[in-house]
Amino acid sequence: MKTKVGIVPQFDCRLCKIVHSAGATPHSIPMATYDGFAFGGHVPAPTPTELYCNDCQMHVHAVADGDHRCDVCGATLLRQATGGAAASALGDISVLMNRLLEAWGIDPTAAGANQPATEEAVAKLSTFAAGQAATAEVGMVVDGIKGEVILVPANFGPCISLPSSSLVVASPINGASSLTCDVHGKIVLMERGTCTFANKILRAQTVGAVAVIIVQTADVWPYTMTDSSGEGADITIPAFMISAKQGKGLVEYVASHATTATIEVRLNARECVICQVEVTNGSQVSRMPCQHMFHTDCLAQWLQIRNSCPICRVEIASKNGRAKTDADRDFLWSDWMS
């Protein structure tokens, strides 16, 4: 097909809504990436202010500006406090549960929607006081490797960010004896095993390392490093753990490339998705078999109506006996976790 003389091909830009000539470079929609997933598009317009309806037991929109009646049932609406107190959030927990169920495509009012977990299954869940490993998020960026990898801080010693520092693989890599490589001012990579975490870190600290990254060698992730023997009282450098797969790749890369890494610690970055309140140091939390963590009280209330994780839907035993037996059920992700 021939193009008519004097007519310049044009196109509409999806982003700025302006007609450009064919030779112009089109705008691209801003995109941020995290761990292989990409999210693109415009920021949605803010929604009208929601008020709380006691009759509907949920947040709804008012009939009109200045008319604070529920647009569903007509009842007078209340403006709830928006503070971050956990007690206030827990009071609205049933609404959040129903919204999560609806997001899964489950009618929360249907008889089959309620599958409470057994007391025995709930009692087996890991419950503990949250430490820095549970409340902080740690990201590491390595020069030459695209993206950010998430690390888990040790539950002892400092948990601080580090500026760009050289990476080095320990020799011996298990850190069970005196290090024979130069680690002064560097971040040292070690493998888990042979001796305690505190022993490895102290050995690196003694010869001038600024931080230690320990590679997980077992099929458990995430994993929290603890100092049950009390050896780590004199530790002054931070220590973090990296998953087995990512750690193995990092060790191989550092062994053949001179590179640096920057570590960023984001304190109080964890949130309980049930009550939508941050998890703070010392708060009581519980973990599901899938390793997802929630406030203990929030999870207990959730498990009174559902026997599955609010995030990934991994199941524990149900009172109604609908869970399949080990012999005939489908495999779950938790089968490969502790």
C-alpha cells in the first residue's frame, strides 16, 4: 500500500494523549520491577472517603456529599478513627476477613465458606515474640547483578545498613577456623554449618570484616539465625542470611568477579495483612506452615472461620474434616517447608 505524498504518518500517544509524528519516540509507561515481577500503568484516581456502617458491618460510601447515610441500607454512617493502634484495627478484623474471602472468590456468608481450624492444629503453630529478624526487611544490591535480593537479619547483634563494600568469599567458606583471606573492610560470604552462627561472625569481626552474609544450606526459608548459646554478646557487626539458591549463585559470582554490595535495612517494614498494622519488636506473632507471619491474636480470630493462610491459602487441619488425608490430598507448598 502506497503512502500519499505530503501526508506524514502519525500515532496517538497512550500516555500524554498527544498526536505525534511517526518519527517521534513514543513515551513509555513508567514501570518498577521487583524480583522478576513488573507492574506498569497509571496511578488510579483517589476514591471517595469511606465511612463505616454498623448495620452493614463494612466501610461504604455516603449517599452524597454532606449526606452521611449508607448508600446500601440508608443507615447513618460513622467516621472511624484512622489511627494505627492495633486495638482499633482488631475491632474491624471481621470486615477485613470478609474482604480477603471475597478477593478469593469465596462468599463469606455461604455455609461452606466457614472451615475453622482445629485447636490441635492451631496449637502446633510457631508462636514467638517478634525480634529484628521478623520486623525488619533487608535488601541487598550487588554490582553486576540485576535487581535486589532479600536477606534475613540475625536475631542478635546490630541490624544496620551498609554503604557500598567489597564482597569476598570466606576461606574456609564455613568459617569454622581462622580465615586465610583478606576480609578487612569487606562483607564476607560464609556457608551455614560446622560451627555456630555467632562463632562465624566473631571470627570475621576479629579480622576486620564489616558484615557477614551466611548462605543457607538447608531447605528451610526464611530462616532466623539465633544465638542460643549466648556467644554473640560482643558482636558489633551485622549478619544476614541469604537463601540457598541465591546464595550459591552469589558465591559463584563473587569467586570470579571483583564486586561490591550495598545493604539497606528497612526497620518496622513488616505488616500483618489481617489487621493491616505493622509488626513491632516484642509483639506476639505466629507463623503458618508456609512461613507467613501474623499477629497471634489476628491469626487466632482468622482461624476460627478459615483453616488456611490469609496470603497463600496453605491449609491446616479443619474442624469440619474437609481437608484431605496425607494419602489422597494434593501436594501443598508447605510440604517442602518446615
